[in-house]
Amino acid sequence: MVSVHEMQLLEQLLDVTKQISMLVFDQEESLEQLTILQATQDELREQLDQLGFSAQTADASAKAIIAECFQLEQSIQKRLQLEQNMIKAEINKLQAGNLMKNRYQQAYSQVEGYFIDNKK
């Protein structure tokens, strides 16, 4: 049996998880919000742990909330993984471009210079 307080905590956890799932991860403001929301999630989970909450002994409505949170978390993880892969690809492109730029500049810099003829 789930207490009223545990059910409220589960509903808050679901709300926070939904807020995270609506974030656009490629915006800096979203990343700050993500950090805050994840901290809130941790606090709610810790409170549930302190109350001795167990998903195995939860009733159907609590299990439904837990299942929805789990599904949202999985979709968030997939989105974060995709974002991470895109960022890694962008970094690799920048590094490759920088490497090519350095190669070109080194070859070009050998041509530059001054020649002073001391014999007239």
C-alpha cells in the first residue's frame, strides 16, 4: 500500500521528468534547467527511499506512474545520446578543419620572409 505522501512524491517525480523531456538540449538555458531538474529528481528519489518506498509493493496507480517515469527517462537518455553524438561529430569536423588549416598555413609560411642583399 502506498501512502498519500509517497503518491504525492511520485506525482512530483513524474512532473519533473515530464519537464525534462520537454527541454531542448541544444540551448544553454535548457542545460542549466536540466541540472536543476535532475537535482530535484534526486531529492524526490531520496525522499522516497527514506520513506521505505518499494516498487514491488506498490499498488497499480503507483506502478503506472513509475512505468511512465521509466519510459520518459529512456526517451530522454536516447535524446541525450543523440545530442552527444552530434556534438562529437561537430567537434571532429572542427578538429579536422583546424588540422587542414594548420597544414596549409605551415606550407604558406615557408614562402614568406625577407631577403637582404649585402653586395651592391
